[in-house]
Amino acid sequence: MEQNTDLKIKNLHKSFGKNKVLNGIDFELKEGERVVVLGPSGSGKSTFLRCINWMEEPTSGEIYLDGELVTEKNVRRIRRNIGMVFQHFNLINNLTVMDNLILAPMKLKLMKRAAAEKRAKQLLKHIGLLDKADSFPASLSGGQKQRVAIVRAMMLSPEVLLFDEPTSALDPESIGDVLSLIRELADRGMTIMIVTHEMSFAKEIATRIVFIDKGKIIEEGTPKEFFSHPKTPRVKEFLKKVL
Amino acid sequence: MNDFFSKIGELFSTSSYIDSLLHGFLLTMQIAYFAILIGVFLGTIIALIDTAKPSKWLAIPKFICKVYTTIIRGTPMALQLFIMFFVIFAIKGFPSIITAILAFGLNSAAYTAEVIRGGILSVDKGQTEAGLALGLSRYTIFMKIVAPQAIKNIIPALGNEIITVIKETAIVSMVGMYDLNMAAKDIGSGQNMASYLVPMVVAALFYLATIYLITFIVQRVEKSLRKSDLRAEK
């Protein structure tokens, strides 16, 4: 079968009680791809992303990472390979920046403390926050928190990085910092999925755009196709409003 | 007024009165101490079951916990004490202090469970999600992330519960136990001082001093827990 498919999703459904949010999503993500998920609010794009690493347990459907079906039994191991960055950063409040970075690699016995700290310092230095290593998240700005959160996800060297509206809770100045860090990861060949409302960033960074409406993928294509020659009326209408 | 001070003099100079007060105080403290231990232990278990992710294994324990807290919180403490004394442990020669400790411990557990549950639920869901996304186990997430944050919210309310238990033990005098409250009544009775005012004021001061001390300790603990927040603001 396909050699370098990182992620494959078949007929994914998700309901919250009677509310059907995802209505059969089929999707594939290949290594090195950068997919931006767009759609109106309430379309299910965040839920889609959150189902991939079972932050929300799918109601039905199949998710494969490197050909392995994600189940309740192996989801913990699979999550190590799927990094996630949240809208509200979710740095662990009672741990310092350093401990936020080294907690998972150490607890999962992937690294010894010294090695984890060394790597954490390198990454913090890279994003210019080495002096914050011993600070608690409360003392960081939003942009700093999000960059630490991205670096925290990178500590586990995931195969795929999921971004759930990573800049929606940030001020304009911080948005730039966070986007340039994501851009840098992209340039280094990281496989990425992003749910975002930053259209120009989507256009710039995506290798593929996926448009979700009412819990289904209704259009996908390269940014050029998508933004210049939308096929469906729904996307035309959406683009008219947001551009 | 003169009479009041002479009565105080009489109370503190009569060793049998002092003995009675201290004995009563000791019993009050013993009941409260062990009841609080039981309450915190059992309350923690109930809260953990209650806040755990629903699963078929936990459905029945969760239901039992709900029924338990509903019954305990929905009926008077004094009635629960009577049921323990006159129904469940109506065994000749069974030590009444144990019955009392169990009655207050089982009661306090329901309230403590609510306090702990509230503390756990007050921790932002995103904190747990961060741990899950990193592949951590639920146990690690609880021990390293949720519990340390929940404790900050639990301590003040738990202090309140401790104070409530200490004061509420005074109703053991209703089943004839000689606690601080009962001692005050006994000393003031006709066969002894024949005046209730002074022994009751003194008993009140005993309670007050104890609770003041506990409030002080709880505040110190709170402060030291908040230090990590202060460090964070630097």
C-alpha cells in the first residue's frame, strides 16, 4: 500500500449526545505534508483534529498511524507520535517551563533527566526563552507560552504535529512569533495539520487545504486551487466573507 | 461581676473541675481527630471515584458514592449519631468513643468528598488534556498535574470542615458522653458549682482557642502553597 502515509482516517464519525459533529470523514496525510483545515465555526474542524489523537474518542470510524489502527489499548503509545498544540497553550501551571518540557520524556522513559534537560535547553535557547527555564507559566506572555508548548510537543520528536487554532488566543504581536516558529518547523519538513483562521498564513504554509462544513470534508486542494478557483458554492461563499 | 470572678477562681482552684474540663476536652479532641482522619481518607476515595472517567467498572461504585453522600448530607448529624448508638452499635460494652468516631468520620467523609471533588474539578480541563496529548497515564496526570493544583483549592475548605467537625462533636453529650460540652454542663450543675455561666464560658474559650489555632495553621499552609504562584510572578 502507500509507502509514506503517516495518517489515514476512514469514515470518522463523532457525536456529542444527539449532536452529530463529524459525519464521515475520510482523510489521508502523507509524510512532509502541511494540511490546513478551514471551515466555518461549528463545522467540526477542531473536533476532527481532536479525534486524531483521541482527545475526543471517535463515535465510529478508523484512524491509522503508520498502518496501525488506533484503539483504546494503544492510544497512549500512539499519542507520543502525535504532538498537539492547543489554543489555550495548556502549559502545566504547577511546573516550571523546564519541567513542562522534560516531564513526558522522563515519565515515558524515553530520556534520562540529563539528556532531557540538555535537549530542553537547546530548544529553549532556540526560541530565545532559555532564561525562562525556571519560571512558572504564569509569568510568561501568551506568545511565550505557546512557543514553549510547541517546543514541549517537539521534545517527543513526534511524526505529526497537530495545531488546534494555535494563534486564536494571542495578541497580534505574539501571533507573528508563533507563526514564524511553525513556519520554521515546516521548513524542516515536519508533517503538520493546522486548524486556523489565519488565511494568509494558511495560503503561505499549506501544501493542501481541507475545507470542512457540517462535519464533512466538502473540498480540498492546493492553496492555489482552493483560494483562486474554489469549486463548491459553499467555499466560494466562505472565501468571500473571510478574504 | 465580683461573683463571676470568684466563680472563675473557684473553677480553676478546684482540681476535680479542672480534671473534668481537661478530660472532656481530651475526649472532644480524640473524637474530632480520628473522625477527621477517617473523613479525609474515605472522602478522598469517594472523590476519586466520583471524578474518575466513567466506565462500566465504576458505574456501581459511582452510584454507591452518590447515594452515600446524598443520605449523609440530607439527614441531621444528631440523627446519624443516634442511629449509630441505638441501632448499629447498640451492643453492650462496645466502646462509645469508637461509635462516636465512626459516626463523625462517616459524616465528615461525605462533606470532605465534596470539598475534594470540587477542588479536583476546579483544575482546568486543558491541564489534563496536555498530559493526555503527551501520552502520559491517567495516574501520572493525576499525581503530577491535577492533584498539586487541586490541593491549593482544597486546603481552605478542608480547614473549614475540620473546624465544623470539632464543634459538631459537642452533640455527643446527647448520648451521654463526657466531652468538653458535657463537662461544662456537669461542672455547672447543682451538685457542683450551681452556676452554668463560668464553666460554659471557659468551655467556649477552649473551643475558640483550638479553632483559632487550626485557622492559623491552615492559613500558614495556604500561604506556603501559594508561594509557587508568587514565584511565578517574578
